[in-house]
Amino acid sequence: MTLRDLLKKKEKFRDDTGEKKEPAPSQDSPPPQVTFMRTDSNTQELISPPTFADDQKPQATTPHEKKRFSRFRSSSNASAKSTTSNVSEKRLSSRLHLGSHSRSSSVGSVNIPSDLPAISDEVGESEEKEAQWENRATILAQENPVVKQSRSRENSVANSSLNGGRPALGRHISDAKGDENIQEAIKLHEAGDLEASTAMFGRLAENNAMAQIMYGLALRHGWGIPPNPPLAIHYLSLAASSAASIESAALSSGLKKGGAAKGELVLAIYELANSYRHGWGVDKDMVAAKSYYECAANMGDTDAMNEVARCYEEGEGGRKDRYKAAQYYRLAESKGSKTLGNSWIWKEKYTPKDI
């Protein structure tokens, strides 16, 4: 995706009226209870499973991490269970609750506030539901520890060598002149002058949330500047928090579709999710990544729809839920973002019963 496409993506949220669909979660049966016994013609003995020093460590259940390119990916059987596995080992795993539905679904994250509002699946496709997801996104953006740390370090970072001695960053969203200059910086980037482009993004990032996102991406990937992922997180977090303050006020005033900063909020939330997924400037945290992706997806971002679908499909950041994965893949496809090799999502068992 080019920077110009990224800018168009932001503009789309200002007057997008499409509704979002949230599927009902699937129902998983509890793990079977297995009793091991040894018998002969005269006696019967109950055998308890052995214990080991590392029994407290949860068994990894997600497949090895795969590098993803844009929206396209090849199908994989990495997450399928082998049919040749030892039967007794699988039973013992179930007995000790070490299966794929054990602890992974209840694992928390220090990067997610504990008091996030729950969103019911029964809300349905409506502006009210989208407003609930946007409210959740504003809380993520304002209460996340990375954001708080960025705010507390704002003055010191502004005067450090990392930030070139610039004054503290402002909290404005955008302005006409700033948006015009962003277009010029994008032209420089597309022409191959990455150093000049990134320098312009850096100057504009003093008071423009979209420029903060662009500058954060430049710092993350080293576009005309030495890569600095931790500082990239600082700018992406500032953009998310600034946009969230505007959107929170808009939602409080009754604007269910959000305010003028919705595009910046969605983009910042999505890029922070990518940072948590890949460990760019922050420790890897798939629980946080999935939560951020899901917020952006329910606010209309098609890339986030595909990403959260993969999380549900592969059990990243929580337990597997192919029904919910199918719903997000379908939603992305209905918005024009089709993932190759996903014909399985149209099976009847993944179709909501009310359709």
C-alpha cells in the first residue's frame, strides 16, 4: 500500500456510511475428562498423570509466525492437528487442560485496559454498534501504557537528540496548510526523495496527527532516516491519543459516526496493532494486536478485517474461532478486499442463521 493509498484510506472514514456486521461467537465443547486405570484379573489401580517441573508453562498452541505480504497469502495447514499423534499423549493433554482451548483464551495483556467496555454480539449492524467500537478504540488509545509513557516523556523527548531538539509536540489533528504539505511530502516519497519527504513529515508532526502517523511509519521502516522503532511508537501513540480525544468528544455529543478525526484514529490504531504483532518498538503482544485490529475492523478498515480474521482463524491472541474468522473475511470481501484461497468461508455452517 502506497502512502497516497494510506491518505485516501483516512479520507474514506469521513463520509463512509457502510454498516458493520458482528457475528455471534461459536460454542466450543469442554475438554473431555479422561481417567487412566491399570487392571488385572484381581486388582484395579487408578493412575494419576505424572507431574514435571515445567508443568506450569502453557503449551504453545499457535502455529509458527509467518511473514505476511499485503492482503494475499497462500493457504496453510500449519494449524491443523496431525492425525498420527499419539492417542495417549492427546488424552493426557486434555486431562491436564493443556489443549488449544485452555489458557490462551483467558490470557490478558498489560497493553489493554482492564475496564474496556464489553460489546454484545446482539447489538447488530447499526451506527450504535460502530459507535461502541469507536468508544472502545478511544479508550485503548488514551489508556494504553505506551500512550501514557509517550505523553509523560513528551517534553524530554522533544528536547532530546532523537527528536532533533524540536519543541514539544502539539495535540492538533490537522489544518488545511498541513494537509497540503502532507500531499507534497507524499509526492517527494513517491519520487524517491525519502530523506526530504521524511524531514517534511517530521516538521509537520509537531501539530498534525496524520503527519505523526506518516513520520512514525518512516521511523519504523527507515525511510530516509535511521530506523528508530521506539520513537515510531511514540509518534503513532501521540496520533492515536490526539485523535481519540477529538472522537471521544464527538461521541459524547451524540455523533454516532464519530467526528473529524476518525480516519486518523483508525489508521493509528491499525498501525499500533501491527507494531504489537511484529514487535516493532515494543514487545510482541498478540492479545493486544488482536484487540486493536478488531477495533479498527469494526470501524471500517478492510485490512484490519483480514488481520483479525487471521487471528481468529489461527488462534493468535486467543482461542481459534473459525466461525468468527469467516464473518470477518466475508465482511472484508464485501468491502472489496478479498483474500485468495478463502473459499471455505462460504460454507453453510459459517452462515449466520438469521440470513
